[in-house]
Amino acid sequence: MLSQSIPVVLVHGWKSHPGIWNRLTPQLNEAGIPFWIFDYTSLNGASMEEIARALRDYISTQREEQEYIGSIDMVCHSIGSCITRYLLEIMDGSDRHEQVRQLIAIGPPNNGSSLAELFCDPVIGPEITKRLVGTFVPEHFDPTADIIVQACRPGSTTMTALRKAGIRPDIAYRLLCAENTTCTPSFFPCFEGKTCELQPDGNWHMTYSGDGIVPHSDSVLPGAAIEILPADPAALDGDAAQYCHIRLPRAPEVVERVLGYLRQSLTTPG
């Protein structure tokens, strides 16, 4: 089966919305690639398992309505990748009912989110939160009351279960991440172009190896192919902020890479 006939499911991130795909979907239409947009903005306060269950039901409904029984592709942004992995690796890991050809994850916190952990730090957390109000979190944001933030902390039960489950050998995993190779402050002004990174010893530092929200160490997943963008650092001389986490799914280079993966006719995963 050619990739053009394989539907792709689009899964947005935490506190995001389906509009994040508005640069990708016109290109999918032009390429003749069917797409199903999963919108979970109404599930405010739901757990990752509940959202993953809703994703499973959504895919099932789309299959029935479209009378489609073949493989699908998944394109996810940020925590949308964790939700999708929870469905595929934990809920469906041994049964393999979900036929997925490839999972393309944009800026995914596969190992848990450094930022989620820092939000909850009694010393650093309030300052980090204050910097991101209006850009990444709403005013009066309380991370201790946010069930998804708690689930995405590196040591949480959810992230531990994902690590234990591991990736599925029948799925090709592809990671698209960004890096501020030119150390440009406008890449992500909230942190002067850097990204918060939690260290194994519990300390933290600021790095240019990330997209402002998710450092590379959060994304790396054994067995998954990873691509660091921009391919040409000169791209940061113009609109550097297009590569920050919040705008990453709309970046033309990201859209181009996603389309390239979706057009491929894969015979084996990986």
C-alpha cells in the first residue's frame, strides 16, 4: 500500500489545540493524504489514560466511518506523543490491535518532562512558572493541581510504565527535535534562547540543545530515529522562534519532514 492512501492521525499537545496543524493540513490535502484530527481540548482535567482511551475510541470511530481497516500513521506534538505511546505501548502493547505504521513525534518528552519537574520545585518552580505565564502556561497556573503535568514528571508512575513497556518493534518511531545551534536569544525569549534541563542528580541547568521547552535528553528514545532541526543553522538567522516548541509543528522545515515520512512506503519499521 502506498503511503498516500494511509490515513494519518494528528494529536496535539498539552494545553494546545488542533489549530497547531493549520500549516500541515493544507499540505496533506495537496498530497492526497487523508488525516484525522484528534481534539481533546474538552477533556480538561482528564488523566493520560483517559485521554489515551478517548484517542483509541476516536480512531475506532474513524475506521468505521471511513470503512478503513489498514495501517495508519500518527503525528504527535509534545505530550500528545506520550498520550499516543500510552495507547500503543501500554494499553495495546501485548494485543497489537492498533495497526500503526509509524509514529512521528515533534518535540516529545519521551523520558518525562524536565519542565514538569521544575514546575513542582518549591524553590525554582515559581520563577519558572512566572516566566512562562502568557506564553506556555495560563495565569494562576498551579502545576500541583494539573494531572497531566504530574503524569509527565520523569519519576511518575505513568513515565515509569512507559519506560517499562518500551517501544513496539512493529512501529517505526521518528523524532523531530529542535536546537538553538546559533545561541540566538529570540529562539525562545522566555529563557534567552535556552531550555531547562533536569540532570540525573536532580540539579538543573540551561542548554541550547532543546526547543525552549523540551531538551534533547527528554526526547531521546532507544530504537527511535531522531532528527535535529534546523538542518542548516542559517535558518535561525531569520525567524528563529519558528523552531521553538510552541511553534515547531508549524515550521516549514518540520512540515516538509513530516510530509516526507508520510510519503514513504515502508516495508519494515525503524
